[in-house]
Amino acid sequence: MKEDKKEKFLRIYANVPDKLREDIIVVIDDKTYTWNTAYFEIKNNTELGKKILKELEIMKIL
């Protein structure tokens, strides 16, 4: 079964070292988001989280 984008992000996030989780991974509407912020938004299924997932897919991170 194909892994959905949210599950894939959560799996990748779990393997990111704590020190790197404060690094910026995406820019949406001229605002920067770190691994931790992205995790919060994606985990809570927010509209911003959906935009972050889409951008991460475009960037070939997912």
C-alpha cells in the first residue's frame, strides 16, 4: 500500500536529529517553517499543514 504524504513526513521527522529540527525546511507565503513547526501543523491537519506537505512534495523531500 502506498504511504500517504502525512505518514511519510512523520516517518522522516522521527529520524531527523533533535538539533536539526530547528532548521528551516520550507517557505510558505514568505514565512519560514522549521521541522518542528511543520510537524505541529501536519500532525494537527491544519490548512497550513496541507500547504507544507504540498510544498515538501514539490521539493522532492516527500
